[in-house]
Amino acid sequence: MPARHWRQFDPWLLLAVFGIVGISLACIHSVTHGGHKADFGAQAALFGPAFGLAMLLAVSGYHWLRSAAPFIYGLNILGLLSVMLFGHTALGAQRWIAIAGVKFQPSEFAKLALIVTLSRVLSEKSIHATDGLLTVLGTVLVPALLIFKQPDLGTSLVYGAIAVGMTFWAGLPVSVLFKMASPLLGAVCYHVGPWVFGAYLAGLAGWLAWSRKGHKVLPLAVWLANLLAGVGADKVWNLLKDYQKQRILTFLDPEADPLGAGYHVIQSKIAIGSGGWLGKGFMQGTQTQLHFIPEQHTDFIFSVLGEELGFAGGLVLMLLYAVVLGRGLLVAMQAQDRFGALLCIGVVTMLGFHVVVNLGMAMGLLPVVGIPLPMMSFGRTALVTNMLAIGLIEAVAMRRRKLMF
């Protein structure tokens, strides 16, 4: 590999990742030292191979992914279908398959497959053209629906976030993104009340008429989609599993079931709030050490950090995530080509969405949707996926163009 590529290597990105993983292992050890010690050992042992795969991807480059995108996407769909046919069920969801005794979640690797595929589509087709937009929607909807069927609402939302971030970077106007997402707002307004829903539809009709720019069918289709979304919201609600409905209701009123559905969120808020500025000390948190929050080392691992290391520990973690996301955006702006830039934007959107939703969930600001904190929560498939994502950014960074002054 040419030496000039190594000169473009981004050490700050890697140092931030090492810092996050170090904090993660400390928190997992704090939770599991009295039991589940195997989880800490498995996470620590897997980091080396995952890092090796990331560096292998960085060295091999990213251009070959463009031609391999259809194969990667097809393999992704095959993996998701295999989960439906003979996947393993745990915690009420069928998300895992086992090959040669190794159990993993195809939906995690599917995030990277979607990023690679969308990068190729958006680098070859104009997002302003109808066929380009329809190709993007089809590419996203097929795996998203398969994952929603498992059921895994959280990962389905990640797919939507990736698509929004990448299409926005590709030049899709905010007004078009709003039109695509507006049926969700229509459904919410319908349930608030008929007067609110009627006022919303009237205002939407006026805005669509003002901004139609010669289009006649599209504004009408958007307005009808909002109408149907409101009227048909009850049918969509009935498609959700009981535990998914309960999570949404718990978010609206956690105190309604403090010993049941609202228990995790309430205990997480207590743990984070009791940590204060500097925390109670490593392995000294009462909520953590007495295991008030079951499976705390997975989706609610931030409550461990908040209780034992306090606001200061949480701030350090946020700064490390800011470095990762900021370096990813910088590499995207300096990328050699459009395909490489879109790869970085996809990874940044994926990681950023995970961070925002997981922290909001742990602090009771968002519903519990089972989205792990990147490189922090225990999860072997998620760790490998996130490290490969970092490897993608480094692959683009090592081949980015030189800045011209």
C-alpha cells in the first residue's frame, strides 16, 4: 500500500473509538463482575478481531464496494429472509441465526449493506429524478419491512434515518423530505383531535398549492397520503406488537406502570440523576451494583456511566462521540469521490441516530425502542458492525484528495 495513503490516516478518529470502547468495557465490568462475567470477557476478546477487520477494510479501500454493492444487498436480503425461516427467538423477537454454532443478528450487518447500496444508487442516479427517488425508496423499504416483521422497530427506524441523512447530503430538498415524512405528522394530529387534524390538512393543502412548482399530481398524492395516514392510524397501531404499544404508552406516562413497563426508564432516570456531577465512584453505584435495572449492560448502559462517573463521565463520552461524528463529516467533505462521501455520511447518520435515540431513551426523553449505544452497549454483532463502519471512514480518509489552497 502506498505510503501516501497512510499519511492520510485519521488517528483522532481511532483514538476517540478506543476511548469509547475503554469506557464501555469499564461499565460492562462494573455491571457484570458479580455475574454474567462471560459477557465482559466476550466483549473484550472480540474487540481485537473486530478492530483487525476494520483495519483490513481500511487498507483494502472502498472502491471495490461499488461494484460489489448488488451482491452485498442480495446477501443482506437473503440473511434477513433466513431469520424469518429458521431464526432463533429471544426476548419476544426472532432476530438471530446461527452458523457453525455462532449466533449473530443479520439486521446489524444489514445497516452497512444499506449504506453501501444507497451510496452506489445516489452516486449514479439523480435524487431529483423520479426514478432515482423511487430506487432509493425501494432499496430502503424491502429490508426495513423484513426487519419490522421480526419485529424490530428500532432497527427499522435506523434504516429510515440513514436514508434521510444520505438523500439530504445527495441534494434532496428539505421540503421534499418533509412531504415524505408528513403522513406521520398527519397521524399524530388525527389522534390529538378532529379540529387539529382538519386545521393541519387545510394548512398542508395551502402550502402544497403554493409550492407545487408546476406539479399537479404530486401535491394531491401527498395530501391524500396524510388523510389516509390519519384515518388509517388505528390499523397501523394494531399492527404493532403488544410490547411495542406498551413502550409508546410508557413513554407518554412512565408512572402509569412503575413496576412493569415503566420500571426500566424510571430506574434509569434515578441512576443517572443520583450520579450528580462526579458520580458515586467506579463500581460504587447502588442502582448498578444492586441490579435494579435488568440487562443494564445492553441498552441502558449509559445509566451505569451516569451513576458511577456522573455528569463529568457523560460529558467525556459525548465529546468522544462528537470527535467520531465530526471526523466522519470532515472526511466526507474531503472525499475523493461522491461514492466515498456518501459512505461516510451513511456511517455518521447511523452512529449519530443511535447515540441520540439511546441517550434519549435512557433519560426518559424518547420511547424505549431497543437501539444500543454504539461501541458502548454489550453486543458482539453490533460491535463488529460499528468497527467495520469506522473502517469504512478510514478507508475513505486514506484516499481523500489533498486540500488545495
